[in-house]
Amino acid sequence: MHLLKIEENQYKGQADPYIIKSGGRYYIYVTGHEGVYAYHSDNLFEGWEYFGMVMTMKHHKAFWAPSVIELDGKFYMYNSIEIYNDMPDKGGHRGAMHVSVSDSPLGPFTDTKQILHPFSIDSHIVKNEAGLFLFYSSNRFDGDRIGTCIYVDRMLDPFTPEGKPVLVVEPTLDEDIYQKNRYKPGQHWHTIEGAFYFKEGEWQYLMYSGNCFEQPTYYIGYARAKTDETDLTKVKFEKYPDDNTYHPVLKANEFEEGTGHHSMIKEDGQWYAIYHARDYKNEDGTSAFDARNARICKLHVEDGIITAERHKDHI
């Protein structure tokens, strides 16, 4: 189901939607080239209004994949920004994780600070009884399956990673291949990104997106751990059902493609995924929005298993 509907002449793109609820109201933040944009509503399923840009920096671009957390009455936004005052990674990538702060969920988010070096993208900031933790993706250039992997690090405070990142999910499938022969013949680049952590019952889950939204095998999968460990740098997540089986929770179907990079919210005991996708073109080859926009579906979570309930026109 489409969640955020606005006029085409106002369209800014709705990639990487991240949802929070604060003060009884819902907020969604999305990737933007010039900054991070936000939408808000007092109803999860309808009435969403486009607010506008809530975070930017002069002379910067590519404000990717925000996540936001409310701590002690302030709102902290974590997102990747393309920078030129730091060395790029081995592949030339310049996206680096930053954090900004605001007194309001609608910003402006300011006092922006770089907290990780390139390449660091796709944050999920999590607070639990053991403290504050940051999941993010970074590039690995060694091994049989080089590419983008998910790491987690403890945060000493909202602006300071401990600097001891732990690898938690890595590519293991051909369906994770983003680009073949990317840097040299026979060496394929893989991508695992878009981390989202949550806990339900005895299980802890780390969901992720694999591959690229332009590829037919782009998907949302998950790793899991049945443990009461609260230090998230010590949790040993295992891909479901195993490292060698392509088993998406979400992938392209008969009415939408490019399904991935989601966040989640729990309402009245029911989990919902807010993800990006795009409609297939009409029979005449036209499309009102040939770009990613935000959708919503139910996720059923029980005894370590996650399944999605998707419908074209309703939840």
C-alpha cells in the first residue's frame, strides 16, 4: 500500500523511509540529494503531509538513509553525507556517517558532527538496557565476497562511537551481487545494507536489504539470534534460514518492484514495515512516479520467523 502520497510537482523521492512516533504523532524521514525530507501525520495509515527539508549542510550532497531517535527530550538524526574533507575508502566512496540534533522531530537538525569515516551509511540507532548502539554499513575489500556489510558499534554518547565495530551480517549469496566485475574481472561486488534491529519475545532480529534496488533480486532478509544478551556487539546473528538460501521477506511481486530498505513500527501489538518500492510501468509504458516511494505492510513475527502480508490497495 502506498503510504506517502503527494503531487508529482512536489515529489522529492521517498527512498529509505524511517518512521518514529513521538507525542502521539508519526514522522517519516527520507533520503534526499540536497538534504533530508520529512512527512508527518496523526494517523499511521493516512493523512500524511509533506513538511519539507529538516536537515542539510551547505556545500554537501547525498543525504542518505536517516534514522532518528528521541533521547531526553531531544531528537538525534544519524545519516550519511558525501564529504570531501576526509579520505575516501579504497573504492573512492565518500559517504560518511554524521549526527545532528534538534528540539523538534521536524527540525531543523543542526550542530552536525561527522562520527565515522567513509564509507559509512544506512544507520539504525538503537537504545536498550545496555546502552546506545549504532548499526551501519561499510565496505569490505578482502575475502571471497567483497562488498558492503553491516557492523554495530557501541555509542559512548549520542555523538561518540566507541570505535570497536563488530561485523554482524555479510554477503553470502549470488543474489547479494550488486555489480559483477566491479573493480576487476571475476571479482563481483556484493551489498548488504539498510539494517533494522528489533526484539520480539526470546528472539532478536536484524533485518537488511540485499543487492541494489535496480536489480531483480533486490530483497529484504533477516538474521536472528535467540538470546537474552543485551550488549548488541556480542549478539551472534545468523541469517534465516541459513547462509546459502535466498529467502526474502520482501521482494518484487506482480505489482511493485525495488522493494527494500525499510524501518518498522509496532502498533497495537502488530508490526508494520515501512519500505520503499516503485510501481511497474503502465501498459503504455508510462508511470506517474518512476521512482521509489514509501509503502506499508504488515510483518508477522513469531518464534523466530518473519513473514510479510502485502496487498496492492489495502493493508
